[in-house]
Amino acid sequence: MKFTFLTVLVIASQVQALNILGIYPYQGKSHFIVFRVFLLELANRGHNVTVISHFPEKDAPDNYKDISLAESANGIEDSVPVERSYLTILGVLYYLTQSGIDNCEAMLANPAVQRLVKAKTKFDVVVLEQFNSDCALGVAYKLGAPVVGTIAHILMPWHYQRLGIPYNPSYVPFHFLEGGTKPTLYQRVERTFFDIFFRSVYYLRTQRSNENTLAKYFDDIPPLETLAREIKFLLVSQNFMLTGSRLFPANVIEVGGYHVSKAKQLPADLQKFVQEAEHGVIYISFGSVVRSSSMSQKQIQAILDTMAALPQRFIWKWESDTLLADKNKLYVGKWLPQVDILAHPKTLAFMSHAGMGGTTEAIHYGVPMIAMPILGDQPANAASVEESGLGVQIQVHELNKDNLLAAFKKILDPKFRDNVHQISKAWHDRPLSPLDTAVFWTEFAAKNSNFTYRTPAADVPIYQYIYLDVLTVLTLMWLIPALAVWALCCRNKKVVKDKLNIKKKLKKI
């Protein structure tokens, strides 16, 4: 038999192929768009990949198998109105906890998932989403496989302590609130309250419910927070060029941007609209979850008035059939090829809700942003957009023609755009591509599963972590001598006073 070099490579890849299980029970399409690129790349590298999700592949390779949860939850696309308040933040918390409960119940009730666990299928590593539930960790435990967590955004409040990551509201952005790395006193107090509240509700509601659900099927699952501390690596969809430096331990890896695909040519009608734009185009989209057509008439008019005041053409992801403006000025679509639009050289700016997916696509292609956050991690992302120099932010309640026009004029300035191009260039300048990085550490966890990569900070008791024991000793070291001196002084004063009283009595005699 004659072996070619390619044959040797194929055989070698087959020998090293890993059996990988992906567990993604959350029904958010914007999340899975990110994970899908990673999972397919693992299959492209020759690994055998089985994926539990709501989004089965239509044309999957032979070594990629789906366990579909598609009928077990309703989609959330185009369902969130454009408004922001404390009430909407609490609504997000309720949604997170309830969906985490529902996702766990639906996944464990799935017959194919039950067969997978009962068969004790051998997997070299389990990759799973760390978002609204830790239920998947129980499945990974039953299969006896090491775990690599993946996140499509910045860290959730409950991730810091379990991974030993410092959280200080003075400089660490809070997932759901404004302020970035330079919060005001009010924002620091606000963050502290919401951080404690979010974590408490998550632990008491979602995590406890997940443990009870797992107990219906298995009788030997350890506490989920204990399993969460055993995660080998956490792959986070951010990069310091956008989000700034963070104090991450070695097992928390930044892989922001690995999902961004190569751009393709625009559809013919959209290509014609863009090419004929003498002054370039501006793209507006509030993502797959936020329904931009739910904005108030006043907010819509503010955007339309701004369009009229600028020479550029506009492209807007708009879910309604309502005609907003002249078709020569505005192109609308219920779905738009976002990456292809952002990559086009005539795209000059991007107005967005600051979702992490679209934000990383903007920095990837060097497109300045106006970030108007609505929910989730978007307030923290919007702050990062402004602090990094990628763009400016505007709050929903600030949306009017004057503010929006000023924001557009700022980011359309050639000097601003040149700076964004430099940021984009630095974003790309990495020793290893983000997708290669994600694959490398996943394979590393599988091959070196007997080792623990958790920082000791994750295991230190809270009283030691905040120096409470040391401060107590130091306080006592100062307090005891001070009390001794005070007691001695009091005693001496009493002796002197007694002597004076004796002398006064003797004089009277």
C-alpha cells in the first residue's frame, strides 16, 4: 500500500481524535451563533462532536451529531422592547432564573439525553455554556468527563467567586449596569446591591431547583457550586483591547471574536444600495432579541430626523412592514447579513444595542459604534465601547435628535475613524487566533484532565480573602497594649486621687 503525506496526516488526526460532548440547553440564538463556530471547528479538526442544543445542524459533517431540544422552549428573538429601568433589570433576573430552571428540566427529560447518560458514553471532554444554569455540570459529572465552560459575553455575577476572580465594584464593570471601570459613588452602591441580590436569587432559586431536578434522575450529584469550581477552563468571549485588563486566573481564557466569519458579497439589491451611496452607509441594528420597531414614536422620529440631517444612506434591521423613509435614503430588512454589511468598505458607522456579538464584529472590521444598551451585558459593553475608543454610548432616555446627531458627527470624524482602525489592528494582533486558542485549551483539558488549574483564591475562605483574620490580629496587637496603658493610667490616677483625699482628711484633723 502506498501512503501519501495526506494519508499519514488523516491517520494521525484519527488517532488523536477526541470524543467531545457539547451541552447548550439555552434557547438564545445569539448565544449559539457564537458557540456553533467553535463546535463545528472542533469537528473540522477531526474530533467526534455530539451537541445537545436547540439548534441542530442542517448539513452537519459525519462526525457531528445533534441531540435536539428544539421543541422544548419558545424562541426569544425580536421579543424585547426598547426600554430600560430598574423594573426591566429585575425582569431580566426573573427571566434568567426561570429559563435556567426550565432549560434544566427540558434537557433532563429528553429521552436521547437520558439514553446518553445511562449508556455511560465515554467523552474525553465536555464543553458547555456557563450562563443561566449549572445543570449541565451534573450531566458532565455523571459521564466522568472534564469540563470546559464557554461564555458568549462577559462574566455573570456568580462566576467570580467560583473561579477566584476578584470582583471590586470600584473598577470591575457589573454585567447589567452602567459605569464601566469608572463608576460614581451612586453606581458603586448600586452595583454592590445588585451583585448581592442577583447572586442570592441565582443560588436560592435556579441552582437549588437545578439540584432538585437532577436528584429526580440521579442520586449522587454533588452540590452544583462544588462542580462549578472544578471547571478546567472558562473560555470568555471578550478581549482586553475592548473590555480592558482584568485580573483573570490562568484558567480563564479570553477568546473574544472567534465567531466572526469571513465576509461575503451582499445580496444584489443591498449591494446596489450600498454601492450607490456617495457618502457611505450607516448600519443600525439592535440585535436578534430586541425589537427595534417597539420604540416609541418619539424615539423613532429622533432617529429619522438624524438620518435626514446626515448625507449618508442608512441600513436598519426593522421588524415591521411600516415604511419609515424614502427607499433611496433607507434600506430596511427583518433580517440582514450583519457581518457582510460591517465588512463593506462603505460602511462608516454602526448604531447598536452593544451586544457582545455585534460589538466584536464591529471591532473586528474597524467600524465605529454608537452603543445604546437595553438589557443584559449591554450596559457594560457600551461602557467598554466608549472607554476603548471604539465609539460612544447614548442611553435610551437620552435618545433625541441633538444627542444622536452629535454622537454620529463624533464617530464619523476621520480622526476618530482612524483611531478605530488602529484599535481593530491591535485586536487582530495575537500570537494565536481566538478560534485556535479556544480549540487548543479544549484539547489541553482533555489530554491533561488529571490536573487542577483552579487558582487557590477560589478555595480561600471569605474571611481570609478579605483579610478579616489578619485585620483582627493587627487590631488586637494595637488594642491590647492601648487598653493596658489606659488601664495603668487610670490606676495611677486613682492612686494619686486617693493620696490627695488622704492628705485633705489629715489637714482637717
